[in-house]
Amino acid sequence: MSLDRPLTRNVRADRSPTDMAAYEANGGYQGLHAAMGKMAPADCLKTIQDSNLRGRGGAGFPTGMKWSFVPMDDPADAPGSNKHKYLICNADEMEPGTFKDRLLLECDPHQLIEGMILAAYTIGADVAYIFIRAEYVVATALLRKAIADCHAKGYLGTNILGTDFSLEMHVHPSAGRYICGEETALISALEGKRANPRAKPPFPQVSGLWGRPTIVNNVETLCNIHHIIERGPQWFQDLGLTSDAGTKMYGVSGRVKNPGCWELPIGTPIREILEDYAGGMEDGYKMRGFLPGGGSTDFLVEEHLDLAMDYDTIGKAGSRMGTGTMIILDDRTCPVGFVKNLVEFFSRESCGFCTPCRDGLPWSAQVLDDIECGRGLPEDMDTLARQVTFIGAMGNTHCALAPGAMEPLASGLKYFRDDFERHITEGSCHFHKEVHS
Amino acid sequence: MTMRQNLIAVLSEGEIAEIDAELAHVPIPAGAAIDALKIVQAHRGWISDESLKAIAQHLGMSAAELDGIATFYTLIFRRPVGEKVILLCNSVTCWMKGCDSLQQNISDQLGIGMGETTADNAYTLLPMTCLGACDKAPVLMIGDDLHEDVDPQSVAQLFQPGAEEQ
Ligand SMILES: Cc1cc2nc3c(=O)[nH]c(=O)nc-3n(C[C@H](O)[C@H](O)[C@H](O)COP(=O)(O)O)c2cc1C
Ligand code: SF4
Ligand code: FES
């Protein structure tokens, strides 16, 4: 039993799922037994706060702090109340280049469920949803089975393990669209509406699903909970190599020898992840840059390889750790085409609510297409720069989708400016040579 | 005919029972709009105008409002689709690893472009956002099945008669 890789200790090489029996044989649901009736919700909250766990969905918001905003003297907490509080697991995972939650869901569904029961107990939620993208059919079936098994064991349902805590849990497959992963849009989708994000405040912690207090957390975040409750905040902090705590699911995709996803101490140097785990670049390819944490993070380059992969270090380098799954741009792939693919994606996925995103992103995509296809004009560089300023500024748009879309574009213009300009002066893409227009 | 009979004429008893079970979980009927669309789609493959109106009527909302919801979501089909939907990932890692030529292969083999359905109604080809399997790029789904590390050779086999039974 590996204590320094808690999240993947039940992950087998063939990625076969861990069922209830195997999960419990390896110490599963001990966290639940340890907490139920022995720790008050406030004790659990303090433990999570002290652990310094930060949300693994991309923004890195401290989990304990988020939970602390949920009103606890709410009428919903009174026995017999018919008002609900909600816990939602965000298993939408549609960020390009991100494939970490799938592994956790398919290999160890009970770890997530145990974490969710403890999270719900801490915030006083009586209804929990796992909002999962519809394409994750295998995980959906496993989670439904796992929930049924928990009911049979008395881990879910009324009076869990003889306490007065009760919890219903539902798996809710999405109907598609990347924006459903944004937490307030997710809540709109759960309410049966178009998935438009909502204005904050009010924050979901106070007024979320059906106007009731709601916590939305990422799969990986919730998978950490029972380990922390069981082993304590200090153990968790000691796992990290830097000031961040715990482990992180890191991934690498692109032209590397061994693309994949690994749980490593948070703060592992980027070079180590790329070389020791991903096996370095495929023969005949060189790395030109990489997005450290999914499609909506800024490019980093060679000079950043020795940085520690944690929230603050990557933030200081001008990017974001995001989801922790890196996408490698190699020297035989066109950076303009790479950025164009991403901006087209964000443009297509815009929910259409606000103008800079709805109208601005298709414009960016069009300019990038012009440049890539050899129709670019010198002034297009200024147009792109202006778009980055207007669309990329937080506060100009209703949610973070549009600013996220501008991150690879802004940093692409910075690091690969020569490639953009060469497309314009040569009237063609020097990676494809043939002129498409 | 009463409104209710009218509705039953379009939606089956089974569909109505499934929708009503969802209504128990939501404070207002419109809250089950997406669930209801998915239920009817699971039975019929897609949401016709007729189905849309019947669902809207059952949930006490206007058909226009329900259509606004239906057309927002990529996996609610407002046009008929084939028996299996092919979801080809066209996000950045799969793009670097050749999803465009994969699409060409599929199109040549099945004789359909993006968004089209084969004449025998077996397949509809659709683009899809990152399928969360980028370490195995390029990937696609056929119905519920994910296919990883697909190349022109292996993709040819996927659509051969009997390929699914292997
Ligand atoms: C456009 C957009 C898409 C997002 N998609 C996801 C997602 O698929 N999964 C996820 O966990 N968080 C996603 N997020 C972040 C969520 O809004 C939210 O911050 C997160 O689920 C909170 O969980 P955490 O505190 O555990 O990180 C997305 C955010 C934006 C702006
Ligand atoms: S930024 Fe884009 S996705 Fe977000 S609310 Fe505005 S239009 Fe919708
Ligand atoms: S980019 Fe295709 S699966 Fe992620």
C-alpha cells in the first residue's frame, strides 16, 4: 500500500476497475468509518483547511476555504428539514489535452465516492451529484454500480453508519458542451436550462443549485478528501515538494515517447515529468514549447523546464498549472495551426451569452485561419494583439472561457512571433508548404 | 381528444413513465427538460419537432423554450442520426497526431462528410471535443466504444461488417 501515491494506489497497470471488495481490502472506507460519529463536520473542515488542499479543477482555489463559505446554521441542517444543500462533483473533463479525471473515475470509483460522502458530511449536504460528460460511459456505469454497493453497505442513504447523517447520490450524465464544466454553467445545466454561466455573487456556496448552498469540486480534489481525513493535514502537506501540498495527477500528450498520466508529488520539476515519465521527445522531434495545464493555459518554453510544477511557480512564470496535463508543441507542428485549433475550439464552445466571447472568438479564429492559409496581412498581427487585450481581460467577459482562449494565443504571439510573421510574408504555411487559399 | 391523450399519442407510456420519474427529483417540471429530451432520444434516436412539442407540453413549457435548450447541447440531436454516431476527436493533441487525415479516411470509406449519415443509416460522423484520452491520440468513439491510437489501417477495420462483434 503506497502512502506517497494515495490517489493511484488502487490503479492497476491494466486499468481494470477496483470494486467494493478490493477497495475495502486495501483500506477503503476507513476514512468514512474514522469520521462518522467521531469527527464533527467542523473538525473535518478544519482538517481540510489545515491540509492546504487546492482545487484540482484548474484554478487552484483552496478547498477548505471554499467549503467554509457554506452556511452551517442553515434551516436545512435542522432535523426533518426539506431544504437541501448540495455537493456536486465536476466530472465534465472537456478541456483539450486533459485526461486525468478519466483515470481516477475508471480505475477507482469508490475513492471518489468516499471523498464525496466525507465532503457532503463536512458541508452538511444531503444530496450529491456527479456531473459527468456523456462520453464517459464506462465510468458512468462503474459509478452507478459503486453507489448501489454503498447503499447496500449503509455508506449512502439514510442514517449512514448509524449516525443522523443521510446522503443521496446521483450520477448525472451531461448532454454535451465544454461550458458545462464551468461551475455556475454546470448548475444551470443541472436545472435543465441552457448552460449559461451565472453572475457571482451570489456564489454557489451560498446560492447555487435551486438557489441553495452548493459546492462544486473537481474529481481529483474530492479523491484527496478521505486520505486527508484519515492521515491528517501534516501528512498531506509533507507529500508536496514545494509550498503546495499533496500529490498531483500530471499528464503529457503530444510527440513524446511515452504519453501518459502519473501521480507525482506536487512541485515535481517539469523536466522530470517530461523526461523520466513521458520518456522525452519521439525520435526526430524537438520540443518548441508546451501548455502546462490544458488548452487554456499560456505556453511555456525550454527555459522553464526546470521549474517546479505547482500553482505558484507556474503562475509566476506567466502561465497556470491548470489541470496539470501538458500538451507538447513539437518542431514539426505549426504553432499557428496549433493555436488556431484551440481558438476554433473555444469559439465553437462559447455559450453565446456575452459579446466579446460570442463575436470576438470567431473573429480571432478567422484571422488565425487567414494567416495559416496564407491570406494573412501584416496588420493582422495588431488585430490579434488587440483581441488578446479586449477578450483576454478578466472582467470583460461573463466567465473565464474567453480569457482562457486568449492564453495560448497571447503567449503564442510572444514565443512564436517569427512563425506568425513568416506565414504572412511568405503567404503560406512553412510547415505544410502547400497554399490552401 | 384531451391534451393528455394527445400527448400520449406522441410519447409512449414508457417514455412518460421515465420522464415522470425524473420529475420527482426537480422542484419545477422544466427542471427535467434535458432529462426528458435524453429519455425520448434514447427511445427514438433523435428529437423530432413532434417529440419536442409533446415533451414541452408535458413539462408545461413552450416548445420554443425547449428547443432553445435542445439546440444548445451537442448530444441532443434535432435531426435523425444513424444507428451509431462516430465522435471523432478534433482537439489539439489529436489534431497534431493526424485527426484530419483520419477524417478523410473515414469519409472516403463511408462516403460521408462531417455531420452526414451513411445511406444505409448505419453511421453518422460528428466532430467532438477532446475525449480525455489524449495520451492515446488520435481517438474516436463509435457508439459507446472508445478506440485509441487509431491509424489509417486500424480505422479501415473498424467499419468492416462484423467489426463490432470481434
Ligand atoms: C470554461 C470552463 C470549463 C471548466 N471545465 C471544468 C471541468 O471540466 N472540470 C472541472 O473540474 N473544472 C472545470 N472548470 C472549473 C470549474 O469552474 C470549477 O472552478 C471547478 O470545478 C472547481 O473545482 P475545484 O475547486 O475542486 O478545482 C471549468 C472552468 C471554466 C471557466
Ligand atoms: S465568456 Fe463566453 S462562455 Fe463565458 S459567458 Fe461569455 S459567451 Fe458564455
Ligand atoms: S485531444 Fe483528442 S482525446 Fe484529447
